[in-house]
Amino acid sequence: MVPEDRSDGPGAGEESARLQAAGTVRKGCDLSTDSLHGRLQSRRARIHQQIDRELRMRTGAENLYRATSNARVRETVALELSDVNSSLQLLKEELAGLDSSGDTGQPESEGVTAPMIPLGLKETKPLDWAPPLKELICRHFGEDGASYEAEIRELEDLRQATRTPSRSKAGLELLTAYYNQLCFLEARFVTPARSLGLLFHWYDSLTGLPAQQRALAFEKGSVLFNIGALHTQIGARQNRSCPEGIGRAVEAFQRAAGAFSLLRENFSHAPSPDMSPTSLSMLEQLMRAQAQECVFEGLLLQAPRAAHDCLAQLRLAQEAAQVAAEYRLVHRTMAQPPVRGYVPFPWITLVHVKAEHFHALAHYHAALGLCDGASVAESELPVLEKVFLASAEARGPALPQEREERSKLGKAHLRRALLGQEAALQLHAVCRALRREDLLQAVLARALQRSLAKYSELDLEDDFHEATEAPDIQPKTQQRPEGRTPSFSRVKVADIFHRLGPLSVFSAKNHWRLVGPLHLSRGEGGFGFTLRGDSPVLIAAVVPGGRAAEAGLKEGDYIVSVNGQPCRWWKHAEVVAQLKGVGDEGVSLQVVTLLPAAELPVSGDRRPALGGLLRSQKECGQETPVPSRGSPRPRPLLGWNHKANRGKTGRRLSPAPQP
């Protein structure tokens, strides 16, 4: 990540002295370990102080941004918020590095690789879920909202933990678990006509500007954005000097691109610039380019074995040209408004530097293939000629067969490589933030030295031939990394508000009446109804004139209580077994009757409650009650622009137990 200047916070020296003094009174500690621990604690304390200071500055700037209507003042405050946001991201990056026990994720010196661009996480404010959820549980579900304090506290703790996830698989699982819980919340409590009433407050990842919405979809979208951002951080810190690290980096950037693509396709009303379609498209392109760069690095690890293979070197040239083409596309997108207005300038410069760098590498590897490669068979000439582009020809220029002519062409490619590498170094020197990136400068300088050394080999004293113009390299790749959607289904979670009942009935998209308790006794034909489905069990048919009809049961009612025992989650067999064990005293049942959307609940023993019919996370807005077989899985989509699907009816029918 591009560093920025940060001054030490006040009180860091006193905190360090206090920690060192505390360390001297311990007994039985390794002094070297204790000293290292003290230094780490001192750095953590200093970083926390700086974070607190930046947060106070952000609060003041945010209040001024909301209070003023002066355009010039708002523009100035927006710049201040952007600076604070960058500082906060860098401080948290540094703190996460300390928490990972010194593993910076940077490659060893013998495998120096260019730095990648990680994306900072969106920040948010604490949220009090209790008032709206308690009120909704009481008003809609007819239960005491205070009895769900433990569930609400669990939800709040989960959200609080997602504000500072670790840069690891555990951090991704934490964010995914919260995202899946939001899917459950949306299915149970939210309807198209009514939100939870909460104000979700998030800060823009690129500009630091505050944004807020009452839609739960904004919360889901922000969490999904952070899932993609965390993938970028994991990919950027991989050791790409080995095949394993390169593979992990490619997958991480593919997952990030998939997350941003999913967000772009499902979120159409962005309250902040980082979640606008243009920004998400740019981030998609950037992640694909970085994944393509990792693919090239993986192929480069095998290059020593193919140093004198003309075809292998020309394929490497095409791979490098493909990376350059990807970064040029990203640079064009970043340089266009409105993206140019809020993308950090070091990002734009780094992408431009990489485009020039890999374009030069393409010519360098083409030169190696032409100058050092063995003679090629005549049958391979058409394949090799397709590597080169000519401005006025459909196919590439003829590849010379004489070694002297091939060396002349290779030297021309080296000249283009040198020009491109010098241009990359000049662009690198323009940006002050990039000048402090030693790894990037080392990569660029090493590439230039290699090209100069090779050019010196070919620069013979008696070479007075007219300079040859090197053609462009045709971009082509053997492995194009596409975006991969994050694996939401791999993280299994249980619905926190499971006690309210199955989502097939007990959700805010449904209307129902609670009926009972109703007392039934067994007649000559049994209880006079037929059961179907699981969780909850549905009364599929009622025998006219039977005991169930006399008690007031109706076809389509759901059994929610048997003899005072809640049975919303009981399976079909469990309810049947309970009814078979009933004696002469009969059975007491409570049922819920689903109502059409236009029908208002009435008073009496059929108490009103509101809910929404949802057989699974993939089916919304059904018109007829359908039983569900167990708890639904959260759907791995945001659900903002998806149309409702009609579900299939169950097939299992069972008559009520006979006497």
C-alpha cells in the first residue's frame, strides 16, 4: 500500500516507559522476548492514539460537512475527510501487521515483486438494533420483544466484530457470517413497503465522506464491499516469489473482482462514490489486472528453464503485453471523470507505471526469444509471426530466419524496452508517495539493468546497419482470470431469531391470525384432518362435519402448538406421533391462519400478527402458503433487484391418526 507521512501521537513515550516498567517486575520471562513484546505494545499504543486522534478529527469534519451549505467549505472539508480516511486505513493496516506477529506478507529479497493496490475497508458507526427489533417482534409476531434481548445482543456483537476483521480466512468468514445473518434479517423483518427504521451509517472507502440510508440493502452492500476489499488486502500481502503464494494471490483478486461485480449488478442506487457502478467497474478491472499480473509472475518463475526457447519467450512477451493491456484499460477508466475525482492519485500513477513497465517487458522477452532462442522450424513460423502486430497488415511481419537479421530485430525490441522502462521510472519519480516505495523502484531498476546488459551484448562496434523498427506485441494469455463470486454457502450460520419460527410462515411479508387453543377429541374417523409438510406442519385437508371442522380448523392452517408445546419446528412425523399418543381426553391445538394481503387481521381468539411467506431465501412474494423442510439457507445475493419466484407445493400427505 502506498505510504503517507504520519507523525507520532502524543504520549507514546510515556506509554512505552510504562510498559517497560511493567515488564521489569515480571519473573521467569525471557528478556529478549519480553523486550520485543514491550516494543510491540508500545507501537500498538502509539497507533491506537493516532487512530483516536484521527477519529476525533473525522467527527469534527463530518459535523461541519453536514452543517454547512457553503459549496467551497464543503469541498475543503471533503478533502480533509479524504486525508483522514487515508490515514485511518494506513494506521489500521499497520496495526493489523503488528497483530499478525510480524508477518508482513512481503516477498523475500531474492524474489522482489511489484506492490499491489489493496482497498481499505469501509468504516461504520455502532448501531442499536434493540428498539426497532423489539417493537417489531411485539407488534408483528405477538411475542415479548424483551425476551429476545440475548438474540439482539448476539447480532450487535457480530456486527461490532465485523468492524475490525483480521486480514485472513477468519476475517472473511466473520464478514460472510454477518452477511448471511443480514439475509435472514431481510427475509424475516423487511417488506418492500417497510424498512426496519434503522439509519445505517457508513464512510466511503475512497473519499472518507459519510453516507447513510435506512435500507437494509445498504448494510448488506457495504458488508459485501468489505468482503471484496478484504480479499484485495489478503491478495496484496501474499509472498509472490513462490508458486503457492502466487496461486493464493490470484484467487484472492478473483474473489475481490467477483464481489465487486456482484455488488455492481445488484445495487443501483449508490449513496457513496465507492459503490457507484463506475467505481465498482473500475475496481473490477483493477482486480482482474492484478490477477493477470500474478499469472505472468507465475509463468516467469518457470522462465529459467526456457531461457533459450524462442517460442516460450515470445509467449512470455504476449503474456506481458496482456498485463500491460489490462492496466492501460484500468488507467483509462481511472483518468475519466467522475472516477478521477475520488481515486487516489498514487493509484492512478502506479497503474500507469505498471502499464509502461509490462509493455517494456513484452519487448524485452521478445528480444530474448529472437536473440537467444534456437532456430525455429518452418512449420512454427506462422505461429511466431502472430506474436507481432503490424499497423497496416492483418498478420504480423515476416519473422527473419537469418541469425543476424533476428538479432537486429531483437535489438530493436530492446530499444523499445529501454524506452518503456525509462518512462516507467520517470512516472515513478513524479509521484512523491511512490518514490517511497522501495520495492517498486527496485523492480523497475532491475528490469532496466537487465535490458541495458542485454543491449550491451548486442551493441557490436561494426554494427552500422540502419535501425529496425520493432513491431508491437499481440496481447494474449493462456490463463485469463475471471471474477469469482465469494463462497457465501461455505460459511454455515443459524438464524439468530430462529425462535420466532420457520421463515416459510413467520416473516414480515405475511399476514396471519393466531387461533386457539382449540380442543379436539378423537371421533370414529379420527380427528378429521390430513397433515402435510414440515416445520411447521400444514393442515392439508379438513373432513366436512368432522371433529376438526367442528372445532374451527381450516385447510391451510399451520399447527404451532400441541398440548401447550410449541411445535413450529417439529417435523411431520413428530406431530403425527404426538397425535397418535392422545387418549380420550383429546388434544389442544394452536394454529395460525394465513391471510390474503388485502385482508386485515381481526380481534378475538384469532390474534393479529404480521409476517411474510418465504419458503427459502431464493423465493419471495408467494401468494399461497407452502411448508418448508427445515431452516432456509441465506441466499448469496443482495436481493435488491430480484423478482419473486413462485414455489412448488409439497407432495407428502398424511391423514390424522385413526383411533
